[in-house]
Amino acid sequence: MSKMQLITKGLVKDNPTFVLILGMCPTLATTTSAINGLSMGLATLFVLVLSNMAISLVAKVTPDKVHIPVYIVVIATFVTVLQLLMQAYTPGIYSALGVFIPLIVVNCIILGRAEAFACKHNVIDSALDGIGVGLGFVASLTVIGIVREILGSGSVFGWKFITGDGILAFIMAPGAFLVLGYLMVLFNKYLVKK
Amino acid sequence: MAAKSNLTNMAVVLAATCLICAAILGCVYAVTAAPIAETNANIQKAAIAAVLPEGVEVSEAVPVKVGGEDSEYYIGTKDGAPVAYAVKSTTSGFGGALTLMVGVTADGKVYNTSVLSHTETPGLGAKCTSDPAFTAQWKGFDTGTKILSVKKDGGDVDAITASTITSRAYTLAVKNAYEAVKGLAK
Amino acid sequence: MMEILLIIVSAIFVNNVVLAQFLGICPFLGVSKKTSTAAGMSAAVCFVITLATLVTYLLNKYLLLPTGIFKVDLTFLQTILFILVIAALVQMVEIVLKKSAPSLYQALGIYLPLITTNCAVLGVAINVVTKQFTFGGAPHMLGLGDAVIYAFATSLGYGLAMILFSGLREHLELNDVPKDFKGLPIALITVGILAMAFMGFSGIA
């Protein structure tokens, strides 16, 4: 696989949300608005790239039987670093995303990429893989966030173009499931090559 | 591929990973501790500044009971005389705790309010921070002529559409803060 | 007594862990094709959430908080400590069950390894020690007893949502669904409608 393919595959072919169906909890919970979805995507991208690089470095010296605990400690470390940085510099976004920042630890995308890719490839390829899959995640979360924000509050990235209240259900829990379900249908119909 | 497992290398690798990670975290924590404290202090400072008249000097935090719970307030003084108080007030909203900073002038009017933290539903109760129809009414709310409870309960506070519980919690927080300042004056 | 009742109703129905808080969605979608597996998974989750919350609550109180034995604020280690404790706990539960209750192990065994990455476990453990809960009264942090009751009730809510959903899914299998909706999309839309039904509980507490 060429370097370019590593970066672009996450957008459609191996899209973590619509094709691999990974990391559903933050996908549903944090996409109440476009900006929240985008922030959550970027936070995950940050952890994914760093943990992919670190794991590709330590994979060779890690004994097989303890590789899962080692990976989890590495991932949890980067998540905590992210938590501290966000608390210091972006407190508004940190409190909006709430418990889902520490929960990046158990986002199956990250452990999944560590197991499936990073432990078998070199640092550069692993970083590119992290960027590719991470960008796919950012793109899907932002799209879901945009759709929910338009339907739920009549705005995009906080810019209001429909006056009055939106359809509130789309900001709340049911809307998350419905929007993801219908977007998945559209994704299957128009983007997946059969 | 992964190395073969035996007891020594498993123990060594696990211990080394934990040590290195703990060291990294310790460093990052040490570096970010000051900015985090500063950010939190700034949020608090901005909230106090927003609810007190311009150009007042703000005192250190003073402990006080607000609505029966431990809280704190700040005195805003001008030319040595207290002109207004900023009171931190927490009540139960729809999703959890709702914490406000409430400014009350020395002559007993609400000067302004500001939300410090909340866990209300986005698009519904969370509008208590952004909906101008709701937030604007607190600026200069005259407790002498208006009643501090939502219209549904016979008061003069306009509730947020479809978020009566949040509106009630907000109003109660303001009321508790106001009562606390009245208690101080005695 | 009233508060305990409120905690239970709130955790099972009003703030259902799956349908309102979006925790533990992956196993919720993954192992809900049959009611029997859904029930097995729910039982395992119930066991682990309650136990994990008990252990992490105590560790947080006596190790991490500045009031604990080290007298310094170590809460920035919360995420890393909690996930390690949960992973170790799941392993231990697996070993103990295998030795002492083989029949229970046979029923729950295959689900246990999946639970480490179930974010409901870590999510509940973190929420319990960081969030102020109200339950009709003034906002406060939960005590140990209330925290364990809350965790147990939350996992019951998980089981309820899981079993309801698996029942719906068994019926979906028999229906003729348009091609692009087959599988997950129609399942997600169904959960959306189920979540709408659960929104009706939000007036209770």
C-alpha cells in the first residue's frame, strides 16, 4: 500500500464509523453540534497517531502475553496527557465533551489499530495509518454533527440560518441513532463499491 | 513480531512501561498544573467581573451559607464602600448541578448573573447560558417590584421554552444568592 | 429510602446508560442479535460494573484524592489506574469463576474478555467519582453505598435495553428490509425509536 493510500483509506474504504463500525459511543454522544463532533474527532486523532507511533516502537520488545496491558497503559498515558492539555488550554471544549475524553482509552478504534497495524509496521507507516484512520473518524463525526445541528438547532458551526427552535429530538439521544442509521444507508448506497 | 514470553521479560517490560508512562505523566502534570489553575481562576474572575458593576475592586473569597449549603461570595467595593456582592450559588438543575455567579447590588437588586458550570440538555436547558430572552432579564432584575419565581409559579421570570426545571433551578439559585446577601446586610 | 428508589428509577429508566448516556454501544450493537446471548452479556456486565465501581471508588478515595493516604492530589492518574484495575478485575473474575463456579463460567465466560473495552464500565466508574448527582435533592457526590447501588441499577438498565433491543432484532431478522437498510442501519433506526420511547420517562425524576 502506498503512503498516499494509507492516509486516504480511512475516508471511505476503511471508514471507522460507517464501514468498520468502531467507536460508536463517542460518535453518538458527542455529535450534538458540528464543533463538538469535530473536537472529539481531533482529540481521538491526536491519541491515535501518538499511540500508533509509540506502539510500533515497543511492539518488538513486548512479550506476547503482556502486549494488551502494555498497549492499554501506553494509550491511557496519551489520553491523560490530552486531558491535561485540554483542561489547561481549551476548558470550554473539555467540559462539553465530558466523560468521553477519558473514554478515548476504551475506544476500540485505537486498540484495534494497535493490534491490526501498528505492532507490525514501522513508525512512519504507523503514524500515517493513524492519521488516515483518524481523519476518517474526524470526517464522519463532523458530518454527523453538521446534520444533527442543522436539524436540531437550525445552525452550522454555531452560525444560525433558520430562526426559531429546531427539531429538538435530533440533539437528544434518539436523533443520534436515527441520523447515524440514515447516514449509514446513504453511505452504503452511494459510496461503497459493490 | 512480538518477543517470546517468559516471566523475566514480562515483568521487566510491564514495569518499564509503567515507569516510563508515570514519568511522562508526572512531567506533563507538572508543566500543565499552573496553566490549568490559571484557566480555572480566569473563568471564575471573568464570571465575577460580568456580574459586578464596572470599575469595582473585588475582594478575596468569603465563606457563606447559600440556600443552606456552604458557598462563597466576593465583595465589590468602590471608593472603600461595598457597592455589590458576587455570590456563588448551586442548585439542582435537570441534568445535575447548576452553578451560577450572581451579582447583587448593595441596595438589593440583582445586577447580573453568569453560569459557572452546568450539565443541562444541549438545545433545551443549556440555553440558560445563551438564550438572550432568558439571560437578558436578569440584568437589573428589580426584586422590589418583581417576584423571583417563574411565571408558571406566579412570579415574573420568563422560563426557557420547554425547560421549566432548568428555569426553576436557575431562579432558585438567584433567589438563594439574593437571600444570602440580604442576610449579610443585617 | 426515597433517595435509593430515585437512584434506581433514574439509573434504569430516565438516564438509561445506553439509550440516554451512550455508554457501551459497541457490545450493545454487537451481541444483541439473539436474546439468549444478550442476556448472558447483560449478566456479565452487571457483575463487572458493580464490582469495578466498588473497587475504583475505594481506590479513588484512599489513593488518589488529596484526603487519601498520600495527601496529594493524584486524580490525574484516574484514567490510567481505573482502566488497569478494570482489566485486572475482569481477568480475576474470569479465573475465579473458572475455578469456583464452572457452570456460571460456561454461561458468562465468552463475554468476559469483551468487557474490558466496554466503555460503560469505565464510564460509570469515572462518573461516580467525578460528577455531582442530584436525585431530587441538593447536588452532592455519592457515598460508597449509593455509588454501588447506582452502578448496579445502571447495569440493570443496560440489561433492560439490551434484552428489549435483542427481542426487536430477532423480529427484524424475519422481515423483508430494503437492501441498503439491512443489518446495522435498520438496527440503529430501531434503537432511535426505542430511545424516543425512553425519553418519555424523563418527567419522572
